[in-house]
Amino acid sequence: MGPTSSIYLLIFLPLISSLFCQIFSKKSFAFLIALASCFSLLFLEVKIFFDVLVHEKISSDFELSPLSLALEFRFDILSAIFLLIFTFLKSVILLFYRCNIEENISQREGNVFYSVFLLHLFSMVGVFTTNNLLNLFFFFEIYAFSFFATLSIAKTADFAKLSFRYFCLNSISSVLILFCILAVYLAFNSLSFDSIASDLPTISRYDFHFLVAIFAIMAFAIIIKFFPFWLYFEKLKSADLLANFLAIESLFIKSGIGIFVILKFVYFFFGNNLIFGDFHAAPIFIFLAISLIFYSAIKLYSQKHLKMISAYLCLNNIGFIISCIALQTVESLQALFFYLLNFSLTGLLIFIFATFLKRHFATSSLFKIWLVEKNNFYLALPLKLLIFSIAAFPLTNLFFANWYLTYASLNIGLEAFLLSGIIISNFVYISKAVDISETFFSKDGQHQNIASASAQIKNYSLYFTSFWLLISLVFFTIIASNVTNGISLKFASYLLSNTI
């Protein structure tokens, strides 16, 4: 099978699998279909990834009407890296929640859940591979629909309120994006990213204020569509299955898609020369990044619950990612690559470990981690090993991220404030790593009946698999640091050399 055929299979496989989940009546079949689809996608992505490393991009444009949904694509280094990371995360999430879904969701709702999960995966793949602005909007809407469908499974007043608030924000965002698409089509007579990129220098000379307005509206729409963290923070400590699932989707998957969309528009729609040269947006990006870094670092330092630690760790990493985009250097984009790995792998492992602790021991407190170790040493071992990554030990993803960003920030100006952000954030990281280390040796609560706690955990093999898949990939990136640094350089060079 050639690369083009593999990419079409990659795009449509989750959609076809979603339909099959509705055909089979047993949840176990639906789960196996979803799991097989995730692993098949990973296999296809790895296969295509090596072709992309050689050719940098594989694209197909039939030059049909703007309604040519999924007939055209652009599979480049940016798409390949995001697809590999976030398909892997979706696979881990599916494995982790398997037991909870079996226990808490009915047969009919279980089939709906897996079908919607695959529809969500289909939209994510579509966002990462499309090369057409209208198609991108369609995939955004499919993504939102699948999110609403997941919320509909929970028939509670709290989730109804959450669903309504999300619906309002998403509707505002969708209307703004659709308005921008119409304006772009009238100005460029095309919705292809490649066509727009080729005509942008000409348009920018005559309609500069038009492009500034489109940039501002799109930026606002993307923020409220992909980064509405304030909607979910109040639910983070909940033990409810869907509350935790939606929190993971919002913190890791949705925000990851948002980061991709920002990179796509910065480098392949507007171009970093227009945004940071003509629009002078770099100070705005850096100010936003510094504010987010300092806020999240201060909040992170005082947190004693693992879920909140994971959430503020994610916000801190997103702040650094924004700063990396603003600096526009090879080193800063290499740092972005490593912050993305740390954001997705380290943050997710802490969060699902906290979810496991909350569900089986009725707490997600930092000082109760030892309960898991007393129950099963090998379940707690991944978090112990993760301490090296949290503390930014040499050769870890966070170490390389800080190294490259520090090098990129050695300028007299607003960028210098990032150095203080790096120092303060790393002090907080080390303090949290020390807290986690100490709690494993804590004697607090040793008098409690550990045997009764042990009886609560059943069929923990999938939890075990989820934890160890994540920590294995974390340590693979450490062991293969030469490879990851090479990919980060390829990633940075591709973005800078192909921007407008």
C-alpha cells in the first residue's frame, strides 16, 4: 500500500469503525473495535512517518470545489508528530477507562460511547491532515458534536449546565470562524492553505487591515473553542467517570489540537513574517506566555492534589509553548517539541494516576500515593520513575525543553523575562518532585486497614498497562535522546523553512 492509500485509510478508518460499533450489541465487541482502530492508526502513522521524514510532506489536492471533504490532504512533519502523540494518548485513555465504562455505563450507552470515541478520533485525524479551510471547519464541528454526544450520556443537572456553557462558547466560535472563512474566500477565491499562502504577499500589500481583523477574530475563536479551561477546573477533583474523561479530553486532547491549529495558522496561513513582522504580535504572545507561566507556577506550588498538579503543569507547559512560537528561532521550536512531549506524556500519567487513586481510595491527595504502593508495588512504580521527568533531570524531555528555550531567550528585552519564568517553574517542578518522593516514604495512615483498600481494586491489568505504556514512552525518549533531538531539529527547520 502506497503512502497516499495509507493516508486515506488513516483518515476514514475511525469513521468506518464508528459505524461498526453501533452494529454489534456487546460492549466488549465495541471496545475491541475501538482498540483495534487505535492501534491500526498508530501502525499506519509510524509507517507514513518514515516517508514524511524523507520527503517532508505528502499532499494531494484534487482542486475540486471547497466542499471536497477529505479528498485532499497535507501530511507533513507537523501533522505526523501530532498524530503520533495524540493517537497514542487516545489509545492509553481508552485502555484506562475500559473497566470504569463496563461498571458505570449500560450496554446501549457503552456502544454509543465507543462509537462517539471513534468519531472524535476521526475528527482529530481530519484536523491534523486537512489542507482546506472549509474542511477544517467541518472537522471542528464533528469534533464538537462528538464532545456533546459524550456529555449527553451523563443525565445529570451539572453536566447539562456544563454542556450548555460549552455549546454557547462553541457556537460563538463556530460563527466567527465561518465568518472568517467567507471573508477569506471572497478575498482569495480559494480555501486551500497552499493557494492562500501563495497569494498572501499580494493581498497583504493592499488589504493589510483586513488581514489584521481576520487574525484577531480567528485568534479569539480558537481560544474559546480549544482552551476553555475555566469550564472544567471545578470538576477536576470529581470521581465521576465522565467528569474525568471530559477533563482529560479538555486538558490534553482538545488543547493539543488547539496548539496544532495555532501552529498551522502561524506558519502556513498567515506566515510568521506577517504575524511577527508586520503585525508585531511577538510582544503580545510573550506577555500572554509570561502571565500564564507565572500564574500556573504560583498555583502549582500550593497544590496538594495530583489532579490539580497535572492541570497546572499543563497550563505551565502551554505558556512555554506560546513563548516558543513567539521567539521564532530553531532553538525555540525545538523547545516547543519537547514541551509538547512533556505536556502530553508527563501530564497525562499524573492525571490518570490521580484518577485511579481517587476512584479506589477516595482521595487524590499527594500524601496518599503510598496507598497504591502498599496495594501493588508495580502500579506505583511508574509514578516513582516519573519523578526524574518532573524534576527535569538531564536527558529528560523537560530538561531539553528548558535548555533550548534558555538559549533562545538570551536577549536583552521582553524575552529575558522568560528566563525568570524558567527558573521559577523549575523550582516548583523540583519541589513537587520532592513532595512525591517523600510521600512514598510517609508513615501517615500506616495504621489504616490496607487489606480493605486492596479488596477494592479489581481487574487492574488495564490500569497497569496504561501506566506502563506512558512511562515506557517517556523513558524511550530519554534513552533515544539523540533520535528525539534529531526529530526536534527536523520539526523546527521544517516550520521555519516552509513558512510564508
